[in-house]
Amino acid sequence: MLAGTRRAACLLQQAKDLLESGVLSGTYRHKRNVNSYIYQSSMSGALLQRIKELEDELEKLRSQFKESTRPAEDMEIKSCSPASESLNCITSDGNTRSTKKSGKERQFDFGSHPRRHVALKLAYLGWAYQGFAVQENTDNTVEARLFEALLKTRLIQDRQSSNYHRCGRTDKGVSAFSQVITIDLRSSQFCGGLGVSLPENLDPGTKSKACTSELPYVKMLNRVLPQDIRILDWAPVEQGFSARFDCQSRTYRYYFPRGFLDVELMADAAKRYKGTHDFRNLCKMDVGNGVLQFERTILSASVRPVQPQQVSSTDQYDLFVFEIKGLAFLYHQVRCMMAVLLLIGQKLEAPEIIDELLDVKKNPRKPQYSMAVDYPLVLYDCHFEGLIWQQVMEEVNHVLSSLQRHWTQSAVKAHVLLGMTRGLEERGGVSSNHCWLVEGSRQKNYRPLLERPCCESLESRINHFVKRGRLEREEGQNGDETIHKGKKSKHSHNACSPSVSSEIPKQSIDLKEED
Amino acid sequence: MLAGTRRAACLLQQAKDLLESGVLSGTYRHKRNVNSYIYQSSMSGALLQRIKELEDELEKLRSQFKESTRPAEDMEIKSCSPASESLNCITSDGNTRSTKKSGKERQFDFGSHPRRHVALKLAYLGWAYQGFAVQENTDNTVEARLFEALLKTRLIQDRQSSNYHRCGRTDKGVSAFSQVITIDLRSSQFCGGLGVSLPENLDPGTKSKACTSELPYVKMLNRVLPQDIRILDWAPVEQGFSARFDCQSRTYRYYFPRGFLDVELMADAAKRYKGTHDFRNLCKMDVGNGVLQFERTILSASVRPVQPQQVSSTDQYDLFVFEIKGLAFLYHQVRCMMAVLLLIGQKLEAPEIIDELLDVKKNPRKPQYSMAVDYPLVLYDCHFEGLIWQQVMEEVNHVLSSLQRHWTQSAVKAHVLLGMTRGLEERGGVSSNHCWLVEGSRQKNYRPLLERPCCESLESRINHFVKRGRLEREEGQNGDETIHKGKKSKHSHNACSPSVSSEIPKQSIDLKEED
């Protein structure tokens, strides 16, 4: 949104420049023709006046933006972030003028500093973003803000050389409480340490420097990041350590109100997800990005009230959470699993439907259904073994109080709405049993999942992308066929794209993991 | 906010028009000068091109607006309202082009229709608005949207002739569940009825018409109002009946989380507000608008948990509500009363401070303090005797389900934030005991209310406005002095401004009542 205004501001500026230059050259070219000169200047005067008005209007608009988005939870803090403030022009390639500029300001000799391979733990509210991972079609991603901050603080020279890996890829509107990335950052540790690599031909004078404490990574980054993206911890890690491939398990949470859902039935059904299954009927098959293998392991899946005491209650306004822990997840997997649970909770499907969908021999093609909406989903935790997180209590407390301020606003607004809702119920209002958490419009007559038209099969999808050159078939020595990502692959620009082959270990071939 | 974009769009249009006309007249005036003609058209071409780009950019911006504000509770519904959609240009006086235009489209003969004096009950979310009452400096008020709808549906000819009264005046960001207005609307009741006045020289043919049911006021208005403003009921009323002067009592609610507040102490202290007191130290003295009398009667005041079971709990994330019922309220009175309760809840003041502030002999001047923030405040109810509300169940159910959709979003987001907050607490995060519900920044060292600098006294305020001619002193026959609103009075344009005098009954002299 802000990017939009900034671009509009740019255009205005350009228009004004063009106008001024245009008019001036005009008046010179015509200075022999007095009438036309007068006409020129009067007309150009009027136009400049008008452009001025437009600029003012846009100025007003921008401030109104901030004004009006301040109360809105997902914007409030972002709008007042130094990082986003400082970016006045976003170029089409998603780079920012200011970062380009800051690059020019002073040549920074990264070669003379140690580098350190570290893990960073991020929390962010995804509601205002187009997703975590950088995309071609938008600049409004968490990763884009993160790299702006890393460049601004001179902790990296550029993304390409930063040895960057992310743990989970969250989708548009999805939040995270423990997203983890690994990356090489500039370090102050000239006398080495876990993950530290010293600069080549380091002169002995520097080497003999007394050891100082590491750069305050968390503080440095939080000072320039938008307020709805916070670094919680950092940890030094071994050189080869990858946030993506060394993650032991991921935990997602999906929050929802009871409404008219049979939550006990949902809690019982959720258990059926546990174990190792082929989830091709419960995800978006991302074959185009080389995801050809849909077996995933779910360690636990539960549905429970957010407040324990609400077990006894039957209030439709109680909040519940679907919590699922797995080794790795497929694209849109959690939102598809949630969508099916919501159908069960509405008694539109029996809990057995889960077993049906997991039985890909019996049901090899995914029936068409809408997934659950994005904003209630949170990548709540990413588990790694043996990491020593360097928690900075002061920073944690800052984040905590900013979250509390934020929570106060949305909780109070929720209760203003609840007060009105209950008021209308007291006046005899009858609430519909509609479930607001499923995308798309809802059919009058429900059509059971197994009676619906199905999506393309995996094989036909593969053929589709092989034809388009985004995947390539290859004959192995022993005659078995493997499929590789082709040259035309959409994500070949991606920093962390291992070449995809069905021989690569199951849990790690996905270029695009869950939302 | 939308109004802003609309105005910007207008300016662009005007700029374009001016440019086109300017260029044309230019090319005619100069048609003898070929060079200048060519130069003209090439330059104007470039400019038009640029303006076009700007327009497109603004178009994009507007849609981004809706995109980005759809999830935000207070905008979401508004953005998709037919009413606001249809208004493409707002003129400075707050009238809309579209309504002007529709006025021209077809002359509508109001004189040939019966009029009916009715009460309308409104619910609205005030978060996106600059307040209820129409203001000179902004078009973004609930009342502005309401009158757009009344004009669009031809239920009134214009505001001036509509015999309009409002019950309460809510402030920027304040919501209402039962705002009540009285107004004369076009009616279908040619054979009369409560509040109906028939057109003069009504031809007997029309008079003998069979009686039909009244126009579907609620449905008609809700179809064109923004979704965050809804009509709940209507009632036919006697000619002289006024929403403002015949209101028996008003009930406000202020929602807040427990946090570190001593809610029991607050509940006990709240009782001290009960009764008839002079509230000049607990409101914004609006002397400039002729408010010279600050005695008000509070019928009840309570602080209680929104969920009864939370009485036993001590969770800082429980929500509470301060509910106050009174005959009438002063400007900012509830937010000042709440601010003092919050100081008591934080143990910064003793409950006795309320008695001190209500004792205007002892403390004639208001100590300087910040009031409580706006968004948790709701005008929850307005009581009238003997009104027969014509509730339309179908409409009530529509409103209910739209509120529930809305609630789902903000409740879920609140719990996403709460989940993170609790997560940080589990990691040892210590939450500050800061209270987020008071405006302005908070001092490090608390200064007791009675030791603070005081605001101007009532008398000096009166003198101030008498000097500026906004108030006038007058000698009564028996020598007693009365004060009238002067000619220069700011609000003299206001539709419902009785001449102000301290002889007018206590509860009805205020031109500007609470938020």
C-alpha cells in the first residue's frame, strides 16, 4: 500500500519536473513570440498551480493513509517504521532508491571484517504483507524488508553472497512467531568463534585485537525493521548449518471461533492427520517448482480452546486453536487440512473423510475445495537441536510491550463488536451458522468432497511442465527415470534452490513449502 | 480516507479538463503560428500523457486502498459500500456531486408526498470516521454519510427542511449501538397516521387511496449506507418529538483489558460518580459553544468483566467494561471519567480523588490531565419512553451476521497477538505495566492530579469568548445577568442550535454533548 503511494508521489515529481523543464524550454524557443510567451507562462502557471494542488492532495492522502491505518492493527506499527519511511521510491525491480543511495554514500570494505554464520529468529505479523519470500510481482514481502535492514546496517554486502536459507515459507497474510533464517553476517570477532570466518590476509595487528563482544545483531536490525517484523534471538552456528535443511520440526497454529462448529468432533478428527501420509489431496501441488513428492510426517495435531476453562463452555464466541507439528509441510497444506476440519465441524463431512483423502491409491486426484482463509495462520515454532540462542532480554521486553499495545487495540475492538452482536441477539436477532473462515462463496446445497470434480493428477501436471520445459525427464543408468527442474524454471533465480530430483531425500526437495 | 482519494481524483479530473481546454483555446489563439501550434500540441500531449499516468496511478492506489483495508476491521465493510462507491466527488461544503447530479436527473416533487416525523435508531463503528456530527473541516463523518443516504433515497429534500435532531454527539473514533435521530421523512401514508402530515391542497383522488404499509425506511437506507453504518429500527413519533430533548437517558460503554489495573478498586470508585454533580473538572469545557452549565445526573456507573466467569480470574488479558448511564453528558465527559478511573486502577490516585474533582467549590479549576483514548467508547443505548420501534427482523439478522463476520476477524487477530505475547512471557519476557488507554506520553514520575497546573477557570473562559464576540452578556430586567451565544458563534450554521442562555433548562443548553 505505502509502496503505491510512494510510486504515485514519484510520478507526480516526474510530472512536475517534466512540466517545468518543458515550459522553460518552451518559453525560450518562443521568446521572440511575445503573445505565445505570455500564453505559455500563464498556461504553464495554471498547470504548475494545478500540479502543486495535486501534490498537496497526495501529501494529504499519504498522511491520511497513516492516520487511518494507525488504528488498524496490521498497519499501525508498520507505518511509523523508520525503514519503510526512508524508502521514498520503489523501482520496478523491487530495489529501493535509498538502499541504492546508501550503497553509494560510502564504500564499505566488507573484506576487512570477519563473517559469522548465524541463525536469526524472527516474529512478524503477516497481515500487511504479500508473504515471507521475495517475489517477482511485489516488493511488499517480509524478506524484502529484512534484506533492506541487513543492507542498511551493513551486516551483509548483498543477498547473493550472504549464504541465506529460510526455514519456512509463509504465504500472503500468514504470520510467524518463530521463523528462522541462517545467514553470514559481518562480525566483530577477529579472534574467531563458532561460525566465524576471518578475512583473508588479515594483518597481525588486527588479529591481536582484544576480543570484544559480538555486534548487537538483534538491536541493530530491530532499530531499522518495520515494527511488525521483529528479530527475537540470534545464535552462532556451524558453517554448513541451514535453517531449511537442519530444521527438526515446524509447528503451525490456526485460530478460529467456535461458532456453530462441533469442536469435539474436530479435535477427534484432527488426530487422523498424525503419522506419515501422502498429502497430495491436502495441499496445492506445486509441481511447477519441482515438488513431486507429497509424503509428509505429522508428529501431532490437536484442536483445543485457547483458554482451558472454555472446555466446559458452549459459547459460540469462544476461541479455539488447531495446532499441528510436522517435520515439513507442503504448499497450502495447513490451510487445506483446516478447511477439511471445518467441513467436519459443520457436520458436512464425516471424520473418515480424512482417511479417504490420505488414501491416494483410492483417491489419486484432489477433489476441488476452497482452503481456509490466511490471516488466522501462524508459523508458531521451528525446532532446531543444539542451537544456543543469545536472547537479549531487553529486546524481548520491547517486543512484548509493542505486542501488548497492539493486542489491546484489537481485543478492545473485538469486544466493541461482540457487545453489539450480543445486543442484537438479546433483541431477538438470529445469527446465521455461516463459517467465515473458508475462502470463496459458499454453495446453497453442499456437495460432498468425494462427489466433486477433481483436480489434475500428478502425472498430467508433470507432463504439462515437462512440455513447457520447466521440468526435464532423465533416464538413470539403471533405467529408472528422474525428473529435474528445467532451465525455464520460474524460480531458478531463487537464492536457495537445490536442483530438484526425486532422488533427493523426501523432506527436502520442496522449493516452495507451506504457507 | 476514501473521501481523500475521491477529492484527489476530482482534482486530477479538473486538472485534466483545465489542461485540455487550455491547450485547445491555446491552439486556436495561436493557429496562425504553426511552430507554436506544433510545440503546443507536443508539449500538451506529453502533459496529458503524464496526467493520464497520474490518473492510472491514483486508480491503482484507490484499489490498493480497498485491497489493503479490506482485512482492517474498521474499513473492510465501508470500502465495499455502494453509497461510498457512488460518490466520486466531494465538494468542500460536504455535498456530493452524485447527489447534486441525481437532483438534476429528475425533479422530484416532495410537495405531493406526505411527510412523517420518525425516530431512527443507528448503529455504527466510529473508528473510520471523524465523529458523528457534520463538521466544517472534514466530510468524513457518520452524519455526512447518513444525509447522503437520505438524499439518495429521496426520503428528504434537504437537511435544512428535514426537522433533524440527534440524540448524542459522538466524537472522532467513538462508536454507537443505539444512536437515535428524529427527522421528517417522505411517507406513503396518504390516509394519515402517527407523525404523518399530508401535503397541502391534496386532490381528493389521492386522498381516497387505499392505505398501504409505510415505506421500508430501514431497508431503503441500509441499501445505500456504508456497511459500518446501519439503521436498526424506526419508530413513528409525535410532531414535536425530539431525539435530543426527549431522550430520558444515555448509556455509554468503555471496554478495557485488566492489565495491571486493580479492577475491584475501580469498580468501587466508579460508584462515586453516581448522582447529580458539577462535572466541569471531568469534561472539556465547551464554553465557546455556549456550554455554561456543568451539572449532570449520573444514574448508574459500574466496572465489571465482560465475561462473568472472569470475576474469579486474575488474567491480565481479561476484558472489562466501564458502563455509565446518565440523563445527559458533557463534551469528553466519559473519557475524562475513564481517565481518572484508570489512574485509580493504577494506584496512582486514591478513589477519593473523584469526590475532590466533583467538589468545584474546593477545586474550581480542572487540573491538567490526558483523557482516555477514543476507540473503546460506545454510545450503547439511548432511552426513550413510549416509542414503538418497528423492528425489521430480516434487517437485524443481516446486521448481526455482518457484525459476526467482522468480529471473527478482529477476535482471531487479537488471539494471534495474544499467542505471541504469551509465548514471549513463557520465554521470560516481562511485560511493562504501562496502560495503553491514556492519550499522550506518560511521565516518568507521576504527579498527583491536585498538585498539577490547572486549566482556565469557567469565568475567564466566558470573558475570553465574550471579548471575541462568540458570547454576549445581557442584563435581565431584575438585574440578573444572562449569557447568550454571540453572532460570531462558530456553530451558528448548525441545524439544531437553540439560542443558548443560562435560563434554558439545565440538561438542554449544550450544543455540543459528549462523545
